[in-house]
Amino acid sequence: MGLIQCLRTLFAAVSVFSLIGCARQSASADRAQPDPIAVRVATPKHVRVPAEVVVSGTVETPSAPTSVGFLVSGKVIRVGPREGDFVKAGEVLALIDPADYQFAVEAGIAQSAVARAQNEKASVSARPEVVEQARANLSQAEDEFRRMKTLYEKKSLAPNDFKKYETAYTNAQQRYGQARAGAQQEDKASAKAALEQAEAAERIARKRLSDSTLIAPVSGFVSRRNIEEGAMASPGTPVFTIVELDPVEIQVGVPETDVRLVHRGQQAIITASARPGISFSGKVRLVNVSAEPQTRTYMVRITVPNPKGALLVGMIAEARILGNETHDVLTLPGQSLVRDPQGAPQVFVYFSSEKRVYARRVTAGGVMGRDVQIMDGVKDSDSIVVAGQQLVREGSIVAAKEEKQ
């Protein structure tokens, strides 16, 4: 009996210790279980939006860059703007030593003055004193002619001598007529032609003097400057290149399947990787009527106002052309998107049966106010974490509350 009693006592003690150990393990397990994370969930919304054509292209200028050069030769004594500077139409770009051209203008002025005086002299009517002198000479020649004619008729004067008086009388008549008429018509024409020639030479000299100053023909940014002070300028050699940047154009290629959605005048949203966080508004200016043979895309030009010059020639830009048709898309609040370790956008999807959330990569589209278009990765029946997503991880246990939309 004593042995049996001892065994019973020992068994009871072991059972008690076993129960205490199980209780302690259960309490430890309860303490290891994390508390659920409070989150809010919502299903994606259906929104009707205009059909978009998303294409990439290059920033260009509406017109070709303007090359500017001197029309005359000479030593450059001043050069103004450098590459990247903005210039206004009419601004001085560079200056050639104008001394020789200034002297040519002064000589032209003097020659014009001489020719003008000669033309005025030839154009005026006969002077009274000249006419009177010619009349007096004619009267004297006429008297002598009549007297000599009387002697000639009486055979008292030789024919050769009479001929001299007759000729003198005829010449006096001509000189009197010329004095009354003024200069001859051919003299007037010659004087006028000489004046026109002198004035033309003066205008050429003035233009050459003006051409010694190089003026910006358009407003824009200097992209190239190929001359410095002290250099010799040659006529016709470009020394500045000016690029207009307001507006600019985005040239894109639209696939054949989407060209039906693109028309002149449509709005387009422009973004450039070189200008992160900034968008620009533009309009479709031109849709080409034929496709590129190699790519089977249609060239489209989008005009974009660029008053601050943020878009530069050659930048790669993305254009979202907003079509006239609409289609249904899914959207989520912008804050529901987070980045995975690789930087890709993702959301956390709530599974009510497990009360857990799991990450899922998505393809994001355009921004629509506070929401973001989700092009791929979720369905309209999925419950997406829209608040508290920064607190959860893959497989986190959550206490989800439905977000009112």
C-alpha cells in the first residue's frame, strides 16, 4: 500500500507540473500574437474618362533655327549675347568697325549734293539777263544781216562774205531760242540721271553702314555663337543661331490603331522626364495624312506654350492626347499607392477570410484630381487599403474598416 500510494502521489505531482507548463506556453503564445493593425479599405471606383492616346516624342521648334550673319566684312569690335542668352527682336548682337562705312556715307552725301545742284540748274527756266543778252545779240546780228543783204543784192558784196553774216544771224536766232527755253532736254535728262545715280550710291553706303551692326531678326535663345571680338567677319557667314522656344512643338508618332482618336484642336497633356513634377498643356496642330513606311505611325505635331523656356529643343516628352470618345476606368485614391523596393507602384489588397493584406503591383495611369487611374493589377471587387497602408507589410493581420466613398 505504501508503494502504491507513493506512485499515485508522484503521478499527481507530474500532472500538476505538466498543466502549469502548458498554461505558461499558452500564455507565451498569446503574448507573441501581434495586435491587428487598423486600416481602412475601399473598392476601386468606376469613372468615365476620355479615351487617351499616350505617345512619346521630341521637343522641336515650330520654325527652323534662325542663322544670322553679317552682310559686310570688317573687324568685329563688339559681341553681345552668349549661348543660352535670350534676345529680343531688334537687339544688337555684334558690331563691325563702322569707320570706313561712315566715310563712304559722307562721300555719298557730298556727291548727291553736287548732282542735286546740277539738276536744279538744268531744270530752272532761262535767266532774264541771259535772255536779254541773247536778244541783243540777235538784234545786232539781224541789223548787220539786213545791211549786208542790201549790199549783196546790189552786187557790192561778195557771196562768201554775205554767207558769213547770214550764218551769224542764224546762230544768233538759235542762241536766243535756247536762252528763252533754258537747258536742252537731253541736258535735263542727263542731270536727272546723275542725281538718281548719286542718291542710289548714297543709299547703298547708308545700308552698308547699317549692316555693320548685326541685329536679331527674331526673339529667342542663342544656341550658337561663332564669333568673338577682334575677329574678321565675312559676308554671309553665320555667326549666331537663334532658336524660338515659345511656343514649342512636340512631334510624336501615333500608331495606326489609334490615329482615328486624334484630331486637330484636341487637348494634350505633356510631361518630360527632364522636368519631373511639371505638366504642360498643348493642342494638336497637325495630323499627317500618310504613315511612316518603317514604323506605320502617323506624325502628329502638338503646339505647347512655353513662356518660361522650360521645354528645350531635343528633350524627350510624353504626350497624353485626350480623345473625344470615353471609356470606363478604375481609380483609387492617390495615397493608396506605395512603392516596392524596386520602386514600382503597388497596393495592399485585403483578404477578409484571412484578415490579412498582401502587396500587389499595379500599373498606374493618369492623375485625376486626388485619384489615380489603375490600368492593370486590381479588379473592381478587390478591397484595397486606402488608409494605414504605410503601417502594414506583406501578410500583416489587420482590422479593416470599410471606407465610405
